[in-house]
Amino acid sequence: MPMYSDKVMDHFMNPRNVGEINDADGTGEEGNPVCGDMMTFYIKVKDNRLEDVKFKTFGCGAAVAVSSMVSEMAKGKTLEEAVKITPSLVAQELEGLPKNKYHCSNLGAQALRRAIRDYAQKKGITIEGLGPEEKGEEDEESEE
């Protein structure tokens, strides 16, 4: 059985939405000092929807694939829908991740939530499902 699914390999070899949004409405960064992965998400919001989502990722193939998938999953969603993107959903969309790479899905979902939180704080708005940031709040099933 291959270590990575065809979908993971596709998103690693052909990542979607790579880059920066210079005038981003929100920016979120998340990293893991143990493995060295670092993800930064940039969002552009129009009419409460994620009109554009881009990312820059420094890390392994799984980290790049996760970032690409999260950006695809989030684009076009309302802010309330986007904050419901969980590490489990990301891993499921990628048709699985090796157990030792599951933390990458945590990083991607967290970086997106941080970008949305950054936008909400700048606008002084509350987004359903997005409470105040607390250490580890988004860590879901950290299957490392």
C-alpha cells in the first residue's frame, strides 16, 4: 500500500492557490517546531464569503498537500462554513494521511482559522463557531 494517496500526491505535485494576497483581509500562521512545518494562509472576504484563499507553506509533502486541500475546501464558503473545516475533514478529503503526518491536517485547519480570526478582529465582528483563541483549541485527534 502506498504511503500517500493519489489525492495527496496530486495536491503535493500540483498545489492549488499557492502564493500571497498582498491586501489580504486576514492572515493566519501556524507551525510545528518539532517537524519544522510552517503554514501561512491569506484570505480575501466579500459578502461574508471567502472570495480568495492563498497559502505559503514550508514543510514536507503532506504539509503542502494539506495547505492546498484546505484552500480548495475553504474557497467560496461563508466564514461560518469555513471555520467548520476540521483536521478530520481535511484528512478525509485527502483520502487519508499516514498517522505520523496527521498533525499536518491540524496545522492547515488552524492556520485557516487564525486567518478568519484575524479578519474578524480587524472588523470587530463575531463569527459563529469561532471563539476566542486558546492554546490547543483547534487540536483535534492529534494522532501522532
